[in-house]
Amino acid sequence: MGPIIEISHRTADGGKSHSIKVPQFGLGVFLAPADGTCKNACIWALNAGYRHIDTAAVYRNEEEVGQAILESGIPRSELFITTKLRRTDALGYQETLERCDESLNKLGLDFVDLYLIHAPPEDLSVRKDVWRGMEKLLETGKTRAIGVSNYGPHHLEEILQYSKYGPSVNQIEIHLWLQRPYLIKATRESGAVPMAYSPLARGQKVNDEKLHSLSKKLGVTPAQIAIKWCMDKGFITIPKSSNQKRIIENLESLNIELSEETNLILQDYDEDYISGWNPTVDL
């Protein structure tokens, strides 16, 4: 299962609200097809000890996540489920409520543990109403926590100007080659915890010679080093895989130790490498 950390929402008076515990390590199911692939990945992960699954409406696999949850037989109270409001569906207050209900129906759940806006709504005029909808979902128990994804520092500053509850999480691409100290700082200053997606840079850096050399020296895999680096930084970390062996290998990364010397070496890997999309720079 791994470490458990706390997330909460900053209130207008600087306090905290709706604090909950979250498994820091989880399974991401981005690009896992809903042809049994996603369901199998979730079942393998849950059987191995994972208790946090991260999906999204845009992934079109929420139903299979729900099927895996049901078939696992694991009590709902032991699981942490994250899903997201599709950017193109972030159109206003009522739409936010309705899209959450749709996700809950697909998942077969009464509530999710964390509901995120997948990226800053492109229509600036609806952003306040969308967040008001997110806050309503929090207050009514449809979700235990709310947050954002792919938000830049200016987006976080904006949301805090009109929020009753600030975001508990900012899920962004973070990995050894994209360490984003400026965005991590802004995220933490907003009261949110950074959540690292694509901690393996979508596999685009698996052949990095420096990392391979270091992994041989440490007797672990390159992926395990990359995952453990994110974990040691205190980020919620959700590597994706639909391969049973890799799902278990990723979980085993929690058992390795990175020395201070190793972390100093890894700090120099940063090259501002974006492996996916980057809405953090949008208006």
C-alpha cells in the first residue's frame, strides 16, 4: 500500500477544511483501453496491494475501474478513487455537477475520494462557476476532496481569489527530467499537494544512459529510481501500466532507498522535458 499522506483545502481565512488521508502511491490508467485491459490492470494492482486508482472521464475507462473495484471484494473504505472533469465539459456550475454524477454512475460508486478539473477551462468566464460546482460536490459528499490538474502558478492564484475551498491537489507532469521547482513551490503555497503523473515521462526516457548506469550501480530498475524520487519528494505518485510484472515492479520501488548523494545526482537530470501536453502555460 505504501505511505499515507494528508490533503486538505485552504479556506479564505488561511485555515484547513475537509482534510483526508490519501495513499501516496497509486495506479494511473491513462490510455488503458476499456477492452478488459484497464480492468485487468486494476485487478492486478489491487491484488498486489495498491489502494489508489486514478482515472478520468476523458480516458473512457471509468466503467472498467468500477468493475475491478467490485470484483476485487476490497471494502470501499480501504480504497481511494480519483477521477476528473473533462476540460471540454468544464462549462459551468450545473454541468460540473452533472458530469460528476455521470462519472459516479460509470464507476458504480456513491462518491469518489478526489475529483479534479482536468485542465483550466478554456473559457475564462466560466472558471468561477465551475469551481463553485466543485465546492458543491465537496459539501454534498459526492467527493471527499477537490482539486485541479495541469494548473500553472497563475491559475492557482486566480482560483484562490474566489474560492471558498482551495484545491487540495494539483496533478501535473513531474519526473526526473521535468522537476518544475517553480510550479511545485506555487502548488504548495496554494495549500495543494503536488500529484505526479507520467513519473516515467511516458516511457520516453527509459533508455536514458545516465539513469541506466545508475540503476545498475544501485541494483534496481530505472523505473524504480524515477518513481522513488517522486515519492521521496512528497508527491502523490501514479505511474501507469497495464503490464502485471511492471505493476508489481513499480510497487516494489517503495522499498528502495535513495541516498543523499544519489538525490544530488538526480537533481541534475532536470532538462524541462515535457512528454505530454502542457496547459499550465495557457491563459
